[in-house]
Amino acid sequence: MKFIGRKQEFKDLSAEISAPRFRSVLIYGRRGIGKTWLARKALSDAGIPAVFYVCRPLAEESIAADLGKAVSEALSLPVPECRNAGEFLDHIFRLSEEHRMVLVLDEYQCLRESVRGMDSILGSLAGRYRDTSRMTLILTVSCNDVMEPFPENDSPLFGQSDLTVALKPMDCSDSAGFCPGYSAEDRRRIFSVFGGVPKYLRLIDGSRSVRENIIGLVASDGARLGDEVQACLRSGIKGMVNANEVLMALSRGCTRFSDILRMSHVSSGPALADVLNRLMRMGWWRKPSWKIVRAAGERPAIASLTVSRCSITAIFSAAPQN
């Protein structure tokens, strides 16, 4: 499929891949935002031998075996039997002292959940071989809070990458590349429903009308994206204390901090501020910005939590007094 948008991210990633010495790259963002797509495109254009390993929640012995198979197929090199993933990663780093290569650990969060101390292992190897390795190490991480790919900020990998790419939804202009046959107005309609998420935009059928696409993908029984909002909500607020209560308060029209605190029954102001900041970083809420026009007597309108079947955002505006 044609690669669309992400020009600056592609340029930056390609520069790291072509570097002659060890480089580390972290690409993170929500699921379906195009992390794997970006990495694969940069690799295909670079023409450098690459090991692309999609991490899965497996036992450590199975991970080591899968890594061995991936290395053998990608580099046509014999691989030793290793007892664990740490030993095998050390073997890959030693190979990179003699062979130029790229190692991609796609969906790295699955690996760190399966292998205890994976961050420390990988951080230690990167430090030990940094001056001798000829490898570019790329980690892709799916996370809901775009500011925290690693929840524990003291992780050995946090903030130590040579390049960090935070992928966010595309803007309307880049998103239009997924539906070139539509009019400008129809492209805006598509964007208003599906947003700038490549996972959704790739599903648009250019031979069908905008209405037919929306009904077929979102609004019909058994639609492919019919449960997407609920899935995003469940995934996004998992482990976030008081998120449901705060979202409910926003949906009921609360706009002032004190009103949200009162309506949500959150225990304290700092706790509420933390939830609102996380929702804002995730793109689900933004601070109200009121245009003050005293002569016209404008006042803030009631906030509404707008939930399309594929996008969630809190929209605030100014409305004249009745």
C-alpha cells in the first residue's frame, strides 16, 4: 500500500537507520497510528539487512527461539541455542560488531511484560556495545498516554534514545491521501468521523460513498469498527483511577475545575488535575479557551463530550447568552 504522510518522521528515521554506528530509536503512540508501517517503509527504502521481530506475550524460552528463527532468516547466519532472551540479544549485539544491521522489536511492551527486567537487560547491552556495534535498534511501543511510553520514568530506556518519535493522528491534509477520489468536502466528512488514524483510514473504500463507508464500517450490525470506541475507552482508562467519573462529569457539561471536582467526586484537586492532564495528553480532552467579548456579553457554552464511533474528544466553544 502507498505510504502516506509522516514525511518528517520518515526522514528522521531514515537518517538514524543509515548511520554507520549504533543508534537507538523509540517510536510510540496508540495502536493503529502507523508505527509498524513507518518502520517497515524506512527499512524497505534503506536496503540494510534487518531483523523485524513482532513481540508477543510468550514464555521466555519461546521468545528466544522465535528471535533465533528471525535472525537466521533475515541475516542467513547460524544462531546458537540460548537459554533466555537476554542471552540471545547479547548474541545479536555481538553479531552487529561485524555485520551492519537493524533490529526492530515491534510492540516492545509485550516483551517487557514477558521478560522480567527486560528494560535493564536491553539498556545494559546498548551501553556495553554502543562504541562497537553497527546496529540500529528500533523499539515500537503501543501506549495510550503519549507522554509515557514507559510508565516508570526511571526505566533505563526512558529518554535515552537517539531519536524518539511520538506518532499522533494525521492532520486533515495528510489524511486526505487515503481517499483521493473524494471531493474536498467529502474528505472533511471522512476526517470528522475517522480522524487521522491510518488503521481506520485504510478501510475506506473509494468505490463507495462517504455515507456507505460510515454505515458499513461503523453504524451497521457487526460493523468492523462498531465497538472501537468502547475498546479505546477500556484500553485508554485501564488503571486510571477516577477516569470514568471525570469523563461523566465532562459529558454532563461541567467546564470549571471546581464543578468537575464536585460532580466527579474525585478525592482531591491534585488527583483530578492528574486525570485531566492524562486525558489531555491522550487527546480526549482539551482545556477550554474562552473568547472574551464583553460588548457582546458572550459566556462559555456547556461543554459536551462528543463521541463518534471512532473518535473521542471534548469540544468547547463560546456561545452568546440567550
